[in-house]
Amino acid sequence: MKALFIGGIKSGKSVNAQNYILKLSSSKPCYLATTEFIDAGIKERIKEHKKNRHDKFNTVEESLSIYKSIKANKTPVLVECVSMWINNMFHHGFNLADMKKELKKILKLEQTIVFVLNDVGSGIIPQNKLASDFIDASGIISQLISQNCDEVYHTIAGISTRIK
């Protein structure tokens, strides 16, 4: 079983994805945290996410090699979040082809995986090449994931609506 929760920043997709995977799991699921400590703002977001999930998850922190971390887990995995993973991959010199290769391996795994991804394609595309590349990669990756998921949920104002 694969599912994707996609929505804007602070839309409620993370909380809804957490509740969703907890309902699917008979044991403690894995929370795969992809965010790197970049600045104080990110540190606060990480702190908030940890508070929200309490002790209901086994947390694994991995910002780049997410395939290995997912494959190593025998429980359902919540990937939080794919957008930060894309950011990390670009920051460390990887390209879209590298990301697609990693995700294709992940999507072939038999285990339950729930992905969280920011919907960044509905706004203005900045004239900054890196930002434009990020938006393009995010759109392409969201399509790749959604095409291979059993269920896809779009989240707005805390409400996740199943679109697939």
C-alpha cells in the first residue's frame, strides 16, 4: 500500500498523514524525517513535528539515502517530507535523474509507505534558477509518486480529500 498526502505548506497534510498511517499500522510505524537542520526556523518546525507525533512512531533521520532507510524498516513508513528531501538532494549536488532513480526503487518496495509532499506548483515561478528547478522537480516527482500510489489525498485547511 502506497499513499501520498499533498498540499500547501501548513495545510494539515502532515498531521493527516500521521493519523492515516497510525490507523494502518498494527505496530509503531517508522517516521522517516528528511529535514536537515539548516537554521533556527527549521529547528522550530522539527520541534513542532516531534511534539505532534509524541511517542507513536519510531523516528529515523535520513536526509538523502531514503531508499536504504525505508527498505531497512519492517513496519509501515511515513516519509516526512519529500519536499525537504528534494531540497537536500539539490543542496548536495544531486539532480532530478538521481531523485527519480531513488524513488523508482522505493516505489517497487512491497511495504506500506505514506509520502508527504508540498504542492508548490500553484504559485508564481520565481526568476531564480534553483527555485524554478525545485518547482519543476517537485511537480515531476509528485506525478511519479502519485502514479504509483494506491491512494492520493489533497489537503486544504486541514481537510484531506481523496483524489485517487
